[in-house]
Amino acid sequence: MRALSRFLAACGIILAAGVALAADPVVTNVRMAQRTDGSGLVDIHYDLADADSPVLAVAVQMSADGGAHWDFPVLHMTGDLGSSVAPGADRHITWDAAAIPQSFSEGQYRVRLAASDRGILHKPHSPRNVAITDWSSVNWSDPATWERYARADIFLAMAASLWSQQYVNEPVIGRIKAINPDVKVIGYISAKTAQLSGAPASANAFWHEWYVRTRPYWVYTTTGDTAQDWPGNVVLNILNPGCRSAMIETVMEFQQTSANHFDGILWDYFNSALWVYDGLTNVTGLPDMDGDGIGHALDVDEQVAYRNAEVSLVSALRDSLGEGFIQIFNGQRAYSDSTFAGLADGLMYEIFPTLQFPAPNMKTALDPTYPFNLYAARGWLRDANGGPWVIMSNPWRTQYNDQNGQTTYLLSGNQWRAVAMLMDGYASWNSHDGSTFSYTYGWTDNDISIGQPLGPPVYDGNFIRRDFQYGRIELEWKTGKYPDPFNYRIWALGERIEELAVPLHFP
Ligand SMILES: [Ca+2]
Ligand SMILES: [Ca+2]
């Protein structure tokens, strides 16, 4: 590669969440210079200080365009980077730029360092395809939590958690955004039920208020029982405008009075007809929203009214909280109803790709000739708010024996990232803790940054390829079916940085 020295510039940044009595890490005096001995080595020096932390996590970020984008691949760097760097003057990183297989053009290269005293590595990623789905109970007062969640581009949180009494005066979302102003924080809201557990005054503040306000609008069954779609979740009569108003006013009130202001909400969820879990044991009869004695599943008029009510709910929220308030839909209606999807800023594909897509499910999801493929669905969505966001999430756990005979867990986030890189979606990582429907925080074991896509993916027989500024992705079909639908390889500057070809995985 060519001499870089003319183009190198350096700067330091601080990434730390300040709390009283704790000292933030400080990076200063960042210098970058290529050696003149013909080795091609580049030295990066910096000073690192933190009054009360013996080790810091330091991540390198690079820009090839003078700092406009920080998504240049960070490869072949050794020295004072990683999860345990001691503070001190003249910390030193060596960048063996000559070891990078592909020559890269001259540009305005810059480096910056992100230091964390919470052990979080703020590595670059690209394209903007990283999501987190966490509907569990999280300690939002922990500064490490703010840093961990700030790494995502979009984060689906449980609205009731951040709107609980505990955090009514604690601007958690603001603290996350202080670390990453670009992250979108989206709150989970039920589109059709209230939880019985919200009844007591001691319950979660949001779910209690939701329960109280929607209590007049419970749906009953054809035998007069309380209708539920899931154990403990009472079905609400969204056909009634009063019910929709109660739901939306509750969202508005918490959005305004809480210290935590979401960028938008995730509606969970919209189907073309009411879905009821068939394992309910303590409910008799069939849900009957219009009270005509005909159960919902058999009542065509009621299903039409239900679909219209979903549209009314979305429209009313938009009227109340504005065009700029993001609305993401979970549920299968928007996966194939382009008009309805046109009301959404984003879609969540839950248990991706097992819902919606006919066998072989993953291959169908990426098949341009399938009318409801991911590219098509993305094209139906609104983009006025920075989206669209197509979020693929799957908490199920898959394991296999790798090339060393060891049990290896498949990170579905890594697999779906390959999909997201093809169709400009967002892969959600998950902890895969083994429990059903456990949507909990997870992160990749391999941060990847190869810049922006250069064009659409190219299909060639069993292969799909897409080129990026600094690399490419190659996907090769296997069964086409979850959980092992394809092999893939991701390259950065001519170097293989990730590969999955079960049982092989790299790195
Ligand atoms: Ca510190
Ligand atoms: Ca009915």
C-alpha cells in the first residue's frame, strides 16, 4: 500500500457515562504516523487517564474520509487496545497496514479511540444493521447498561420497564443517547391486551394504568368468560373507539410525564385476525368482540372491523404524537399487506424466519420472486423518520458440534446480520439463554465494519454476493431452511473476517 502519512490525522474521544464520585476515562494526544523504514507499520500513540479505574476498555475506530464516517475496517492492530488497557502516557498501538491483502486508496485517514471504564468495547460497525431486543427486567441505573445498549442502532425496550415508578425521574434514554445520539429507542406496547398482573396498585406503574384505563373494554367469550389470547393477557376491544383512546392517552401521558422519552413504539402485534394461544386451559368459549354470539374466528364482519380498528389505532397515535414518532409493527399482517405496512416505519420479524415465509423459509425470505420477500416488505415502509427498519429477531437457541468437536452455539444475530447486509435490515442479537420467548440482550462475538453497500446484491445460482466500500459478503444456500439455511463469508479489504459453514466457523 501507499504511504499513508500525508493523510493521517488523529483525534481522541471520550466515551464515558459520568456519575457522581466516579472519574471518566480521558483520551488525549492521539498521534498516528507511518514509519519511514519501509516496513509499512503505522504507530498510534495516545495518553490515557482515569483517576479511579485501573484498567480501561479501548476500541479503535477509523475513518477514511476525514471523519465523516467511522466505518473503516480495523485490522492488524496490536498493542494497547482491547478490554484491559492500563491508563498512562504514551500508550502504543501498532497497525501493520502492509499486512492487509487488498491495497486501499489514498484518503483522509483518521483514528479515534473510545475508552470505557465499564468494560464495553465501542467498536465500529457497518452498515447500520445492529438491533437489540430486550423485553426483560433490566437495571437501568447501571452505567454499564447505558453503554452496552448505546452500541446498537435501534433498541427495542419494554416501555413499561422504563416507564416504571423506579425510573420516573431518571432519564435513562437520555443517558444512552448521550453516548450514542443516533440510537433509536423504541418501547414495546401491547396492541390488544391488558395484563391481569397489572390490577394491583402495587403493580408496574404503566401496566397498572393501562389495566385501569382499559378495564371497561374487556372482550368476553361466547360463553361469557373473560377473553384471553395468552395466559394472563385479557383481550381488549379495540373495535371500540373509547378503548383505542384509552390506550393512546396512556402512552401519551407516560411519554410526556416520564423522564424517559421514546423515539417510538413497537406495537405487539397486528395480525389479520385475533390470534389466540391454543394452550389456554382456563378460558371457555371463543372471543366475541362485537357481542353477536359468533366467535371471532368464525365472524367475518368482526375480522374486518378488527383490521379497520388496527388502522385506526395507528392513525390515532400518529395524530397524537406526530409524524416523527416512530411506529414499528410486530405481527404477520404487515408482512403481506403492503397498504397496512405503508403505515409503519418498521417491521419486526419475530422468531425470524419461521413466521410468514413458506418452506424453505429463509430462502423464500430472500427470494426476489416471492411477493412478500424482505426487499419488497422493506420497500412498503415509511422512510421519513430515518428508517425503514426491518428487524429480524430470534431468541431460540441452536447448537452444533464445530470442526473441533466442541459444542458451539449459533449466534442468530450473526446469521441475520448476513441477511441484513444483503437487504439493508437490522439483525437483533440475543442472549440465547435457552428459555422460550426470552428476548434478552445479546451482542455479536465479532464486530464487523466494511462501510456502506456499493449496490444491490447479485444473485448467481446458489450464491448471493454484495459488495461494500471496504469488503463484501457472500452467501451460499444450503437447505435454505432455518436453523442452518446458508453458509456465508464476510471479507474486509481482501481478508476473510467471518465465516459460517457448519461445522466450520471463523473466527
Ligand atoms: Ca473511572
Ligand atoms: Ca362476533
